[in-house]
Amino acid sequence: MGLMHMPGDFLNEAGELHLHGKVIGLSGEGVVGMMSSIEGNSDLSKLIVQRVTKDFAGLRAVDDVSLEVRQGEVLGLIGPNGSGKTTLLNVISGLLPVSGGHVLVGEIDITGWAPHRIAGKRIGRTFQTVHLFGALTVLENIEVAAVGVGMSRRRAGERAQSLLEEFDMERTAALPAGTLAFGQQRRVEVARALAMQPHFMLLDEPAAGLNERECDEMLGLLASVREKIGCGVLVVDHDMRLIMRLCDRIHVLNYGRTIAEGTCEEVSQNPEVIEAYLGSAEEEGEVVSA
Ligand SMILES: Nc1ncnc2c1ncn2[C@@H]1O[C@H](COP(=O)(O)OP(=O)(O)OP(=O)(O)O)[C@@H](O)[C@H]1O
Ligand SMILES: [Mg+2]
């Protein structure tokens, strides 16, 4: 789980990350997707996906999708396996180029920007599989993200410490992140995305692999994030209980296309959504219930 690491990995006083014997600058590829310097000040109240299409050789993974996330709002992005959810998050965060369409923050068109520059627009994210630096301490993992958006090492350390307190994880601060239980690693990922004081957070299956208790904890955590931080959240998950409890609105993809959008109630009663889920449940022998 997580990235490969070596015993000599560390974050130094200047905020440089030493990984695999190399010094990684603030926009180095090892930390891609979560950091950069702060860029400009303009209207950042909406994250806008405008008619985005993403093709992989012969496969249209995302097909003409448009959505908006406002600050302070939680938008759920759901759909059967392979429906394009992760691909869309990767396009928004700049890890994949679009094949068509645009991504905007307020009036700024960020389409085609490098991931670190997009992160500099305060768009944080977590990954479907945990992406922590296993040999760095929990505290350092969080600090890295704060340093990456321009905080001094000292301020980043304070911010990381206060996030750990908020998450009731102070006791883990000095432990190598790779030694934590899986559920705790997921929480550290959320803390790390928050360390950069995001205007928007993209969460790719924050509850994946969690047991029921851990899932409840994650739900509580995300609900408190929403209350305290007020950033816009785009959350992908297959756990419908989490989605229904957390989201103001839901956007549904199937085979890369939008098949429904609306309130939790509207979406859960939509015949096309029920059909898409029942279809995939029959294939996989599982049933998704609200
Ligand atoms: N790098 C890639 N190259 C080629 N095809 C890809 C690539 N990444 C994803 N795909 C394909 O694009 C489609 C959408 O995949 P994606 O991972 O976005 O789905 P998802 O909705 O996140 O699924 P899941 O719920 O299983 O995570 C799938 O058919 C997948 O196989
Ligand atoms: Mg996915």
C-alpha cells in the first residue's frame, strides 16, 4: 500500500522532501496532485467541469460530462465500476489531459495545467488506493502538503499538529505512516488534503476497504470537515449510506455518460440509475442499497 520508500526518506527544515535519495522540489512528481505555490486571487467559488470528454485508445471513459461544485457544497459522484469516476477526478486534478471540454475554477480555465499548478489553486485530493509516504511520519506526510502550498515549515508543522488533534490522531504523529492501520491511513490522507487549506477537495472512495466502524468514523470526519472548513467537496464512493448522508446533490455516471443528477432523493428514485446499479449488481452478485 502507498508509495515505495526507503529508510532515508525525510522532510527537512527547508521543507524539501528527500525521497529515494533524491531531493524532491515542491512540484516534484512524487508529490504531484497535492501541492504547489499559491497562484493569484480571483473568484474561486465554483469548480466547473464543462463538457469534458476523455478517451483512452478506443475507449471513451468520460463522455461529455458537465458538473459544478460550489464552495460549501458536497457533490457525490457515483456510478458502477468502470463508469469513469476516477478518470474524471484525474482529469480535474491534471493527472490526465482532457480529450475535449474544459475545467474551470471560477473564471479561470485550468484545463491542461500541470497537477502541481492545479493543486496551487487549492484543489486537494485523495486517491482510491492510499498514496502516503510510508517511511515519513504521519505528521510529516501532512506537513508536506502544507509546505507545498507555500507555508513555512513551522506553520505547516502547527497546521499538521492541529489537524491531527482534530482527527483525534495525535498519538500517531511520530509513527511512520506505513505502520498505521488501513482505516487510519485513509484518515491521514484526508488530513493531508486539508493541510493545504483547499477550496475544493476531490475524494476518491474515502470509505473503500473500511469496516463498518471505520466507515462511520470517516463519515463523521467528512461531515465535520464540511461544517468547519466549508470547502467544496466532490466525493466518489460506492458506499451509498455515506453518499446519502453526506451529499447535497449527486451526479451519476454510467459508461462515462451522465445519466442523472439531482438531490439524493431524486437520484435514488431515478429508473435509469436503479437499472444501471441493478445491472452491475447482477453481474457482480452484489446489491447497492440506499
Ligand atoms: N490509464 C488508462 N488507460 C486505459 N483505460 C483506462 C485507464 N484508466 C481507466 N481506464 C478505463 O476507463 C474506464 C473508466 O475507468 P475509471 O477507473 O475511471 O472507472 P471508475 O468509475 O473509477 O471505476 P471504479 O468504481 O471501479 O473505481 C474503465 O473502462 C477503465 O478500464
Ligand atoms: Mg475509481
